[in-house]
Amino acid sequence: MDWDAQIRSELEPMVPYAPGLRASEVRERSGKDTILKLSSNEHPCGPFPSAIRAVTAVLGRLNRYPDGSATALAGKLCETLNVADENLVVSNGSNELIRLIAQAVLRPADEVVFAWPSFVVYPMVTQMFGATSVKVPLTDDGVHDLDAMLAACNERTRLLFLCSPNNPTGTIYGRDAFEKFLDKVPEHVLVVVDEAYFEFVMDADFPDALDAFDGVRPLVVLRTFSKIYSLAGLRIGYGAMPAPLARAVAKIREPFNVNTPAQIAAYYSLLDEPEIRRRRLENQEQKTYLYSCFDRLGVAYYRSHTNFVYFMTKRPVEVFEALLEEGVIVRDFGTAPALRVGIGTPEDTAITIAAFESVTARLGSI
């Protein structure tokens, strides 16, 4: 078999997604018993107690296929979000919807506009379907440059991704800027707003993209249960989108793509709004402590609206390795002069701060 001829040429330059180091690997390397995996933006608490109880009750029935339409969960989401059933799609994580939407609309020679740095999957799905990435640099404050993104659109632009809040910088654009952007974006451009971290936002100027969703304009809003709901291991997300796009996605998604425990856990998690508020407040409090540490140590960073902080370093490889020796796993971005650290529990924050103090004392600066 000539595999070079057999496999699509578009895949040749692609690099598989790298999930980061496991805690067990770092435990062996560092010799420390306590390892903090703060590289994947996971919530430090487990799933909601109500979700655990509901999933446990259904484990004995996993010989049956899941509800292929996620009927109960989709209904609860439609009710909660005030979205029509024809516009709501439940998925195997919001990441699956990014790929399915790209698969449904992209053709060779199309262009996809997104900010950079941002979520690494946007260029991956663009390349996967033979389109061209148009990366628009963030502003000096690490925020989406919406005017520059508009200027980057042309007759070949098919998709435009907005990561709000942005990953990896944790930044947001304001409501007025977003509304003006939507008024000016060309009608042939499908705007996909990825709001994976929106539950953590406490800024009143944050634009909830669902407020602009009417099921008619070419606008998609994606969300996930992986972050504040702590269901990353079950892979479940959802999106609101125009009905024609929802029908197209239904044609190409895998049958039974969302497993039964995921559907059950997500449904019962939605019912616990007090726990959402508690987690949001605790996350904000722990970020404040980490900011104080960075300010004291002279570490530059972007103020984050998520459960992670993007901080600057002229020695990213050296700092990454030094933190590993302290038992703290952060996220690196190759040669980019920055790293990303997740927010944990109060106990995690104390360990994280001690690790940064130790690394700074050892290296002189970060």
C-alpha cells in the first residue's frame, strides 16, 4: 500500500492534539507525592453530587444504546436557554460541534477567520477540510481585535470563530463591540461563538451571544459541560444554531454520539444553580490570590475571566520544567513567551503560589 497516495494530502502537515502530561508521569519525574495538573482547564471539584447519584443509578442499564436525540437533556436546555428545539444540538463535547460545523460548510479554497492565539482546534478543523486559516493577532491587551477580524473577511470567508472568553488568554471583548461586529459582519460568513468558559465570567460587560441568537442570522453559540460542571471525562456539550445547519450536522454526526451517563449527568447538573454560583465565586477568589502572588513576584499576566491565567515569561521552557519539579503542571505553547496555569481549590492555590515562589527564587525571575 502506498500510504502517501492513500491518505489525504491535507492531513500531512497536521499535528495531533497533545493532551499534556499526566500526573503519574510528573510524579515519577519530580519525586513529589502531590501533583497539581493545572494544564487542561479542568475544574478541580468533581461532578455535582446530584449528577453522580443519577449516573450511578443508570450504570446497570448500559447494555442499551443511549437516546440518540438526547431528548430529555435537549428539552431541558431549550427550556433553560429559551431556544427552539430545532435550533438545539447536543454533542460529544462542544469540540465535536466545531468539527461537524466545519465539515458541513467548508470547501477547498474557503477561508476561516479566527483570532490568534486562540483555541488550537480552529486551525486543525480548517486544515482538515482543505480550507485556509486566516489568523488575526490579538490586541496588545490579549483581546480579540474585532475590527481587524472584520477587515480579514472577504468573499472566500466561510467561517469565523470567536472564542469568548478566549483560550488561552482568558480575555473578553465588550458587549458594545460585539454588537457592532455582528451588525457589520458579511451575511455569507457563519459566526461561531465558542463560550466554553462563559459560566466563570463575572464582568457585567460580557456579551452573552445567546442574546443575539434568533435562529435566522448565521450565528452559532457553543457551550460545554466539561468546565464548571466537571464533566470533562464524559464529553458532552451543546450548541444553538440555525435549523438548516442543525439538520446538516445531524446528517454527519455519529449515531448515539452522546453516551447515557453523559446525558444523565448533564441533565441533573443543570438543576443545581446554587453550586454553579459557589464555584464561580470560589474560582474568582482563588484567581485574586494568584494575581497577588504574580504582582509580588513581578510576573506579567492577563486578567482572566475563566478558570485559568495566561502569564508571560521570557523562558517558557525553563519555567515549565522548573514548575514540573515543584509538582505543578502548566500548559506550554511551544516557543510562545507565555504559559497557562489553571485555577484549583484553595489548597491547590496555596501549593501553586509556593511553587511560583520557589521557582522565582531559584531562577531569579520568571
